[in-house]
Amino acid sequence: MRENMELLIKKLNKACLIYKKDFLNKDFLVIARKRKNTEIIEINFRKEHFMHLVGIKGMKANDFFEKISLNILSVNELNKLKKNPYINQKLNSFPKLRRLFEEEPYLYNFHPHSTTKVELDKIIANINKEIKKELIGLKFLKTLSKKSYIPASIEDRKASEITAEERKRIICILEKKSSEKDYSKILFRNLEENLSLYIPKEIFISIKKELEKVNYNCLTGEPIRIQNHSSGENKWIGKKDVERFEIQKRNNVKEEIGKVAVIMTEKEMEDYKKSRGIEIKEIINPSNVKKLYIIPVPYYNISDLKITKEMEQKFVPMKDKEKIVEKSIDKGIER
């Protein structure tokens, strides 16, 4: 029993570190829409929310956070607290929460269905609500000065179990510190949307510079469509080239998927897909006419790589984004 409590404390400490790094004292502005119906909500993450997110009761929320943060919560203290039966699932979901915000999330209205013990107002979850996956539940909070939402629950379950049928696609999530007045960082944006149509003018002005930032492949100079990196760095290298040049990656970094425009014939596109192990339907008499294709390509931001001076000498400036440059299959460098 003691060993279980000691392991639980370790998991709580790990979750607390993630919470402090990614969410504590941060505000997120979520813009979602379905056709012409746009919804904008603000989420505030504070230290008093952590205890409820991990599924613990029986202590003042701020005291619990401080004890976990300072690693001074004893086994005996934890043993006396009431713990949600799914506490381990909640804690295991913490490392994935930031990713949930960054990967085409959806905003759902809460519906209890048969889950009567859960009381929420909104849910942020994956596009596929029939897949068991991490999601975050929000509660509406109205004060004299503002209206906002607070994080109230982390679940590892199908979104369909606790959501209404109606949902909106999240097209943008902005981030700022609670001490800051204006939003200036884009955590997620749908690259197909004209955000000026949906974001309030005063907020749009504050993020205009960030929206205009162009990410590009620093080995080819080609612009790429990819989410802005948290570091602010706009230079990227294709995964294929990271492996080819044996560039070392920093700890716990993941590739990001960008979209590039290429001009190829049907035959060239067929060969391109085959080279990447993508199953294709054979085209009879493929056309020699070149067409514009948008293809997904995995990239690493250079801030996540250990770039040597020798490698840096291979970097090229960004090409004029108005120019359309044809893809040469045998160049060997990924766009």
C-alpha cells in the first residue's frame, strides 16, 4: 500500500511539473466555428485548479498544489485524501494535454448522458469522438469583472459519452500569461481559415505580426505551411534530411507535419508516394501534364535540433513566396 502511495506521489509531481510549464497562470482564447456560427471562450489555468484536474478531494486546493509543487506531501497525508478511481488515467493524460490543444481540436457542449456524476459546461476533445482519448472538461465561471471558463476535469474516454451532438471546429487558440494584457502568441491555428473574419479586431491587431510569420525549409528556402513553433523560430528541416545528415535531436522532441505545394506529373506523384510506402491505386496511362499538389511532410524546427556550424553553413534564405518552384524528385533534399 505504501509503495502504491509513493508511486502516486511521483506521478503527481510529474503532472505538476507539466502543469507549471504548459498551463499555470496562462490564459487561452479559443475561437471555434461551425459555418457562420462563431464562439469565442477564454480559459484561465490557475494553481487552485490542479487538485480537481487530478481527481483529489479533502484538502484546500492551493495548499495541495503548494505541497506537490515543493514535493513535501507525505504518504500519510495523501493516504487520507479522497481519490478519484480514475486518478491514474488522469495523471497519464497530463503529458498529452498540450498536444490536444495543438492538433485540430473541437469544442463540444457537455451532455451527461448516463454519466450523472460529471458536471461540466464545455469539452475540448479530438475530432473523432468515438475514440477513447484524453479530453479536458471546462466549467463556466462568471465574476464581477469577467466571464471565462476554468479547467475542471481531465478524462480519458470517448467524447461521445459526455458531449452533445453539436460541436464546433476550433480554428485558433491564442495564449498569454495571466499578467499580460494582450494576446500575442498563437498556440494553434487552422491554416485554411482567414482568421480576420472571426477574431475581434483589437485582438487580431495584437497577433497580426505572428500571423504574418512565414515558416520555411532552411535547406531549400521553400515556404511551408506549418504551425508556428513555440520558440518563435521559423526555420525547419525535413525529417528525411535530419536523418540523412544525422542531425541530433534534443530530448523529447516530436516531428511536426507541414504542407508543401509541389508541381509534378501524375507519374512523379505516383513514384513519390511509392518511395514513402504509401499505398496507391495504379494509374493507367498517367498524364504528363504537371499539376499542383499539396503534400504532407514531417519537419523538425531547428530549435529542437543540435545544429553544428557545418550544418548551419548549408542554410539558405527564404525564397520569394510569390514564386512557384518546381519539385525536382532527384534533388535529395525534402522541401
